[in-house]
Amino acid sequence: MAKKVVASLQSSGKDFAKVIKLAKSDKTGAYTFKDEIIPTDQVKEYFAKK
């Protein structure tokens, strides 16, 4: 039974991507990483916005 659940999750997981963006803090000047899981068709828009 568990194999069927895992197989169904893997097929739907291909529609999403984990993106990691580098951001610099205005207050301290330190760099931080922001990671999100977004749909694959929105990846270019995610990196285009600042």
C-alpha cells in the first residue's frame, strides 16, 4: 500500500521546483538564502522579480 502512495506523490512532484535565491540584508550586509517550492512554470518570473 505504501508503494502506491509514494508513486503517486512522485508523479505530482515533478510539477514543482525548489528555488534558492541569494538576498543581501540592508541592515547588516550579510547574505542569506531564501528557498521556496514553486510550480515549474513560474520559475523564470520568480528570478525576474527583485
